[in-house]
Amino acid sequence: MLPQLQNTEEGLLMNNIISKNSLIGFIMAGDPDLETTKKCIIAMDDAGADMVELGIPFSDPIAESKVIQSANIRALKSGTHLTNIFLMLEQARKSTDIPIICHSYINPIFNYGYEPFFEMCKKVKVTGVVVPDLPYEEKSEIKEYADKYGVHIISFVVPASKERIQKISQNASGFIYFVPSISSTAMMGDSSSEIDKIVEIIKEVKDIPVALGFGINTASQAEYFSKKADGVIIGNAIVKIIEKYSKTSPEYVYNYVKEMKNAIIQI
């Protein structure tokens, strides 16, 4: 069942959309084609993933790794755009109710039209959107439409001042998408790490889940970092599988996600 959205005058979408030990898998829509994307979404659901983060291809994905930048290029070359992504999601919804969030730069949303975009998100049961090039201070540009159609705007937190993290967390909904510094992956076993400190700051401000997304690849990493937050986001590793196996990738994605989820639920 998809999470039920809350809509009140005092505040829209105040409920959380992930829980403890959640696994969120990232894939790029249209890489290598939308039929494979649909099959990968269903495969991740079958493997036990708790949510899919669906990338919307864009020509200038400045905040992404080289792996995901390459996936953007492949998806664009295959003719992927928002209209046919939404058509694919309509078809996928016949087979899966897994929560989905869209990861999109602001330009594709603007070109599609803010209101039509969020209206379609509601229609295909997209739970939230992540917009990496939309600063917190400019969130109001889309908030009216997101609120109207019951879609969370997922807030990013990166290492910054305590005051800024508190401000972003106070106004967040759904969950916090926390991207630690790259060096954090070397801090396994350090209880005073950057991750621990920032998660603590967030939780002091608001009872909202925190998901870590910064290059978790192995089952041992997934197990370890799940103890530090409510969920882990796995992107590069899944995208690499799709790059390697192309149209035959869904079964390999299934096996990988199942291994990662099993590691998390051992906690």
C-alpha cells in the first residue's frame, strides 16, 4: 500500500514516507529504454526495495556522479522525456504499488509545466520529487503545485552549518535526503562521525526519517550505514548493473537489491 497523504490547512504532507531499515534504489528512466525501466521498477519491488528513486534525464546533470551522468546521456539518446515517462509509469502501476519519487532538475519540470507535472505525479502515484538544483530558499517556486497535488518536495541536507541544517529540517516533509561528504565512507566504526552528528541535529529538530545517499555499494556498507539512519539510497551500483546488462538487467537488479535488502533487515 502507498503511504496515505495528509492535507490540512495548517500544513500539507506532514507524514513520513519511509521507515526504519528502508532501501531506496535509484534508476534512470529510459536507460537503456523505458520498457527495461518498467521491468526494473517491478524487479526492485519484488526484491524487497521500499522505494524507487526514478531519475528524469537531463542534458546538464551537474550534481551527479559520472556513472549517472552517462545514464542521463543514454536515456536521452533513447528518446526519453517526461511525457513517455509518465506513460510508462501508468503501465507500471498495473503491476506495482511501490512508492516512487522522481529525481529531476528544475528545467524538465519547468518545460513540462509545473501544474501539469504535479498533476501527473498524482495520477501515477509519485510520492515525492527531489530537485537537486532547486535551493531550499527557492522551493516556493514549485511548492504551491506540489501541495495542491499531494506530492512531497524531498529536502537535501549536505554538510553545512548547524543553523542551516536545522532550518531545512524544520520545513522538510517525507524524509531528509542526506548526502554526506565522500570521506564519510571511510568512517565506518567512528561513532563521532559527520553522519552521526548531522543525523542527531536533524532528529533534534524534527521527527523525520533520514536516508543516506552517497555511494553505498556493498551489503556490508548497507548494513553498517542503515544503523546510522532510517534508510540508504543505492544509485551508482544499480545504474552500473543496468549499463552492463542493458535490456537483460532486471534479473540482475533483482538479485542485487535482494542481497542489499537482506543485509539491512539483519540489523
